Amino acid sequence: MDMVLASLSVQLFFAACVVAFVAGTVKGIVGFAMPILMISGMSTFIAPDLALAGLILPTLVTNIYQAGRQGPREAWRTIVQFRIFLIAGGITLALGAQLVVVLERELMFIVIGAPVLLFVSLQLLGWRPRLQRRSTPVDTTVGAIAGLSGGMSGVWGPPTILYLTALDIPKIEHVRVQGVVYGLGSVLLVVAHIKSGILNWDTAPFSLALIIPATLGMAVGLKVHDRFDQQTFRKVTMIVLLIAAANLLRRGIMG
């Protein structure tokens, strides 16, 4: 159990806990960004495959809570409503997870960072795509893209957020849909990365340990979410994501 934890210095483990707490706080405020912040932050001082393993269980726990915050009935209604998106994402997530062990680490950083940087830049520049209604082809396409990204990196938020924003879904439902999508994706991610070998007896204790700071951070973020204007914090989060994505690209290009 303790091989990975024992190999980390107290300073590195504490740094990982700080990253998890900050990522949880941001997730509590806007409903997303935990995986990208965790993998971007932790991979600056530990191996990217360990950073990926570390985010898996905290992401699962916080997403389950987020999905069920308005009760199981609303969560189930969302599952039924977005079933095509979820099925497509589940299939490609399982496929993408198997690519982690064959991709070079620099390429993985670029694959994660580039789409996030593009997404955030467009949002900060004021691009707001609009869709009049959902459709099976769009649900399938966006779900597949989000799942592939999630399988490779644990990060499936940007395509999902862009889609929900384009549909102009109200704030409370927007966050609940994210929780359902990410929650089911997190379950698949656990299974997929047990199979890929990323989450194993050595790395699971590290991931378990990060649940505590991540959930504490989310509790703080939810208090802010409930009391303050969501749009202001979304802009702040976009800036944080921009920095995180730029850092990933830097590491991918410079090695």
C-alpha cells in the first residue's frame, strides 16, 4: 500500500494535498475543473501517470456528491435526458484510457493542454456558441470527444462545458448535468485505469489520501457558489484554466 506514498517526500505529498484542495474549491464554485487543475498542478512535481492516478478517486467522490445534490430523482432525470451523450462518452473513455500507457508523456501534455487552451481562450474572448436544441448526432459527437479526452487524461470538462453553455442551460441544472456526466465518467475511469494499470495497489492509497483535501476544498467552494455571483467566479476559473493549460503545453513542448 505504502510504496508510492513512502517514495514521496513530506513536502511533495503536502503540495499534492494543496493542489487537491484548490482544485476541489474551484469545482465547488463552478462545477468543473478539478481534473485539469490536479493533473496540471501535480505533474509539475510528480510523474504524470501518478498525477493521473491521484486524481481518479477524488474526482469520483466529488462528482457523485455534485450529481446528487438536488436529490436522486433529478440526477436520474438528467441521466435519461443525456443518455446518448453518456453512452458515446463511455465507449470512447474506455478506449482512450488504454492509450495512456503507450503515449509519450510530452504528447499527453499537449493532447490535454491544447484543446483546453483553445476552449478557454475562446470563452475569454467572448465567444458564446448557441444551439437551439439538442440532437442525437451532436450528443454523440461531443460525448465521444469528451470521453476520449477523459480516458487519456481524466479531463473531460471542456467539451462538456462548451456544449452545455451552447444550450444555455440554467445554472443549477448546468452544474447538476456536469456532476452526472463526470460522475458516471469517473466510475468508468476507475474501471478503465484499473485495467490500464494506472490505478493499482501502489497508486490507489495516494489517490485515496487526496480525497480528504479535495472534498474539504469542494465544501469551501460550494459555500462560495451558493452566496456569490456565478459568472464572476466562472471568469476567474477560466483564467486559472488558461494558466493550467498553458503550463501543460509548456511542459509538452519543452519536455
